[in-house]
Amino acid sequence: MTTPRVRIAPSPTGDPHVGTAYVALFNRAWAKSQGGKFLLRIDDTDRTRYQESSEQQIFDALRWLGLDWDEGPDIGGPHAPYRQSERQEFYLEKIGELLENGSAYRCFCTQERLSALREQQNANKERLGYDGHCRDLASDQTAARAAAGETHVVRLRVPSEGSTIFRDELRGEIEIQNAEIDDQVLFKSDGFPTYHLANVVDDIAFGITEVVRAEEWLISTPKHVLLYRGFGQTCPRFFHVPLLRNQDKSKISKRKNPVSLNWFREQGYLPEALLNFLALMGWASPSGEEVFDIAHFQEHFRLEQISLGAPVFDLEKLDWVNGQHLRKLSADELFDRLEREKMLPDGIDRAGLSTILPVVMERLHRLTDVREKTSWFFGEPDEYKAEALTPPKSELSAVPATLQAAMAAVATVVDWNLTAIETALEGVIASLGLKKPQLFMPLRIALTGRKDSPGIFEVMEVLGRDRSLLRLEAARALAAGETRG
Ligand code: GLU
């Protein structure tokens, strides 16, 4: 087998898209696992949709994910340039070749004629597409008209009979009737190639062995196959990866899902977790685990194993996967990540984080949760009203005595540890004849201001006796109406 050379070819048309990372992940893993090369090409021939800041954002987002490339516009490589807007001379040369051998022809149809044609096809419920008006013009005449500066495009000459057959490695043989394939514009009147021409010219020039890309391009592949033939080249192997889907199975879109890689970063997802999640969308580990790192993925992944099911993008699952990866970090590593992502909440220090982390770890899903889940430890409890202290099936008026008893009990604890705190508080429950929630609920609010805090004993242990007592006293005074909440 030849050593793989694979690529992604994002278009810089907006925020870096999660689909780009998805396809990059598969391409790169394949290249790495086979000792091949992973290339990044920037497809920027569509000047109407071009956005200047987009390219750098694509680089940054992919690097954040660790999906770095072996050849690309910013690092160069043996086939530079890797930006299509800088490869104009190649496309001009190659379109000349196709015109020469008859695989393409010049078309002088005006916009008006094409619009009228479309309207007519619509009205007659016919297949939309070019009607071949300029197909049979003599090539020396069309060359002369072009040389005289007449506006024109260049189109692919699709055979009028027969069919085009190609293989998609995930789907098998695909046969398309040539009558169904449009005489695609290859070169536009603005002097830029279309995606189809530029893509095939570059994939040939870069020696691409496998084209692994989103399923939406499957429909264009017969045109590409005809182009490879026009250039007298064999096709690469094609793998069309199922699109990520919204819950309703439509193609993932920003109306229904976050799609910008910037968003995932800002939300506090870890790059390794996002990659893990994306890998799960199209692949299952042979050993069955759902949480793995990129090294595991790279070792076991084969292109042929990409599954064809429509993968639904499920943010809850991503939260779960992210939580699993967060749990693998030590307190120091977590601190570093928070710092690097500029998400380190004020007042958090390394020592404090390592104290509190075991207590809150199970509750963290994203880096951004750290602030909220630890605020009661690094700062004061969340603000609460006296009523919030009211225990289930009881009255606020009972709270001061309950808290008083709790304070007295914990004040006598000799060794401040989990078991001792538990014993002391169990004693309060027994002596006051309470149900557990009748003590723990007001304690929880008093100590953290939150209904969803970690276990009370853990909370008290990490807060220490003095801070715990101060908070209980403040709550008691509030419940007794001595202060205002
Ligand atoms: N520029 C295309 C895109 O944005 C590349 C498609 C391909 O990989 O051929 O997805």
C-alpha cells in the first residue's frame, strides 16, 4: 500500500466549524497510524463568502485540539502554496489541458439566457442544469472569442451517454447516469476556478491517496471522477463520512446546535474530550470503551470502520465525556488548564484547588463549572433568604434551635475529620428526633447557599471548623430574624 497522504480543505467562510474538526480527526488519525502525511489546504476560491479572519481561526482551533498538520499554508511543504487563491497558475494551466483534450469547453451563455433556461426547466418540471448550448461550438472559434475578451466560463464536458461508475470505500460501487450529471462550471468568468476543478487539480498535485470528507460531497464525486479521467489520472480512494446531525436528523446547523469550535472552547470543553466525543460519532472502539484518548483512537482506527449511521450531536453526551476527561486531571493540571484558557476564577489558588477538588470533582462537566461549584469554598456561600433554610415538613422557627444544636455538637469534635463530623451530627439528629433532611437541608444552605452542594460532612471537613461555625451562626441569626438576608 502506498503511504497515505490525506488532507482537509476547509473554506475560510466564518467561524471554524466542528465538522472540520470531525473530518480532520479521521484524516489525521489515518495518516498518523500509517506513517503518512496529513495536509491542510485552504479552499478560498469562493471570494464572495471569504472572511479574512477565518483562516487564522481555523488554524488556532485545530491546534487547540491538537490536530496539527504536516504540510499547510502557514508551515509550507513540498507542494506549496497550500492556499488555493495562490495557485491560480496551476488552475489556468490545467484548464488549458482539459480544453485541449476536449474534456471541457468554453461557454458564452449570458446570465439572462441561463436564468430563462432555469425558469423554463422549472416550469416544465425538468431536471435543472445546463442544456449544452455551447458544447459543440468549434474550439478554434471559442478560443478566438475568449482571446478577444468575450466573457465566458469553462464547463466540464460530461459524456451524453452511459454512466459514471466509482467506488466509495464505505458504500461500495456507485453508478450515476451521465444524463444526471450537469456540465459543471469549472472556471468562472471572474477568473477563479470553482471548487470542483481546484479540488481535483490540487488533490492530484499534492499526491492525495484518500479523500476523506463529508458526505455532502458524494453527489459531486462523479464530476470529480470525470475530471480525474480528463487528466488521465487514477482516482484516490473516496470515503464520505456521514454528516453530524441535529436531533431531528437534519444536517448540523447553527440554528439548532453550536457548531463553532470557538464556542466549545469558550464553554470549557477539553480538547481531548471533544475529540473523544467526535470520534464516537463515527467509530466504536473495538474494546468497547467510550472514554479514550487520541493515542488509543489512532492505534485502533481504520478508515473502513467509519460507521454510516447518522450521528446525532448530543451535547449531554459531550458533557458526560468531558466530565470523564476532567476527572483524569490532577488539581495541578486542572489549574494549568484553567489558567491557559483564562478561566481561572479570582481567588483560586493551587493549594485550595487541590483541597476542594476531590469534593466537587464528580459535579464538574466543564472547566467553566469550576467557578460556580467552588465559589462557596473560595468565597462566601451564595446569598440566600431566611426562608431557604426552612427544612422539609417543618417551620423556619425550628431552624435556630436546630442550628444551635449542630454548632454545639461540632464544637466538641476533637479530630476534625469526616467520621467525627458525621458522628457529631448523627447525635444531633437522634437527640432532636429529626429526619436527616431536616438537619442537612438547613446546614447545606447555611454552609454553601446552594441546594446542590456536595455532601455536608465533606463540605464541613474542607471548610474547617471555624468557617463552618461562622456560617452556621450567620444562618441561625438570619433564621431567628436577628439579621436580614
Ligand atoms: N472546501 C470544501 C469544504 O469546505 C472541501 C471539500 C473536500 O474535502 O473536498 O468542505
